[in-house]
Amino acid sequence: MMNELMPPRFWTLGLPAVHTNDGFWMSRKSIADILLEKNIRTFPNDRGEIRECGLFFDDWYLYAIEEAGWVYSLVKLREQEHDKEEGRIGDGDTPGVTVSFISFRPEILIQCLAEPTMENRRAMNREINRVVSLRGQRHHPALKRYFGKTKSQGAYLIAEEYVRKIASLAENSRVPTPDAYRKAKKGSCLPAFIEKNNAAAGYTVCDHKSIFIQDAERLNPFEKLAILATHTADVSFPSFAAEVQYHACFLTAPARIPIPFLGHSIYDSAIRADMTIDDCELEGPAPFHNLNSRWVRCQAQCHPEYAKL
């Protein structure tokens, strides 16, 4: 059933959605699934090469907030994929979550659905690419304000939807841990957290190779934390929310100054909050990975229902 408070473009697209009490809305249907319902299976990239929608848009979901009108953007919820090793051309295999702070124009997607010409498919790809990966973009002020507030609930809903998606992929009640997680040294921060989580649960939730899911429809807190830690490198929900907030707070004019020898700025990195389990970032010193940091403590205090998560 559609909610009368739902963002208008969600109505137009007929999207199943979840939302928070503070006006954050998120689709439960990926961009690829929206396209496949209209039998749109391929698109041309900017070089005219034909690519599969299911290999590029399967992890991206529409979200929206309301501030003097609706602002839309995209969030990535990616499981461990193996497209590259299996010889498929896709958009990356590393699991994780990405929240873009760049506004998305859903009317371009809607036009493509109505008239799936090659030009409209190309325009759709350009718009998605602009929001999810193209350098030199600018954030939408409303998205910065929303995610920059400690009290905002959207990051928590995104984390809940992510662990829900990963758990839904369980086979024989098991979810394999990501490739990058398995490269972590024994005793390093994330494997140590998994052992601590197992001890708190009183049973083996994760043996470092698999996460054991008792009921994918009713995850317990220990299962959620095992998924979150092994797939995003955040060991609590407040830590995940703090990472999103941290990125939003760096969307400032001074942050646009390029860093010498790197070729990009802090702003370029902040404009899309990327929570990933990349093997080169397993033990980064960032404050959102420190549960005693001000960022994480403030999140936990503002969201006591997640203080244990």
C-alpha cells in the first residue's frame, strides 16, 4: 500500500519503500529491478558500448528527503560480487554501502522507462554515473544538512536495510564473509571484534569464513553486527551513522582545495560516504571507527535504541 506522505517520484515509479519518522524515504527496489520490469536490460555507455543493467545498477537504490520540496539521490547496497573473476563487465565487486550527497533527477529515469530509446538509456546512465562516480560534482545543501545532523535517522535505516539485504542472500543459513575481510590479519581490529561479538552472543555467530543466520526475517543484534562489521568495517550502528555524518560535515568550500600530489581534495572523497571493507582500509585511524570518539558517542547518546548496536 502506498503511503500518502511518500515522495511523488516514488508514487510515479510504484516503489516499495521504507521510511523514518524524520522524513527519510528509501526504495526497496533497485534501479536495475525498476528497469527490468520494463524489459530494459541493456544501456549504452558514453563510448557506445552496450552494458547490462543488472551488472551496473543492481546495487543502487533511490532515496529522498523533504526540505522545501523533495530532494532525491542514490544509495549503494552491495554484497560480495565476483563479476571480474567470472569474466563479466560490471561496476565493482567489493561489498559495502555508499551514500551519495549529490541530487539525482528521477525524471530522467522516468523518461527512459516511458520511452526506452538508446538516447534515453544513454541519458539515464549519464545521470546515474554523475551521482555515483563522476568527479567534479557538487553536493545538494539539503542532503548535507540532513546527514550532518546527529539526530537524523536515515543512516540507521540504511544500515538496517543493508544487513537485511545481506542476510536475505544466506544459503543453508550461511553468508560467506567478504573476500577483503578474509585477508585481515588474525587479531587485528575487525577479527578481534568478531571474536568479542561471538563471546557476547554466547555462540559462534561468525567463524571468520561464514556468518550464521538463524532467521533472515528476524535478525538478532549479534548477527546484524557481524554483517555490518565484515561488510562495512563499522562495528556498531552509531559508528556507521557517524561515518556518514563525518563525510557530510566535510562538504565545505575549504575542503575543495586539492591535496598536493594526490590530485583530488577532501571534498572529492566526502561527497559520497563510502563504507566499505576494502583490505587497505581495515584499520584506518578515522574517528568513526573509534567507539570512544566524540562522533560515535554523540550518535549513541542521540539514538539510545542503537547504543548496543
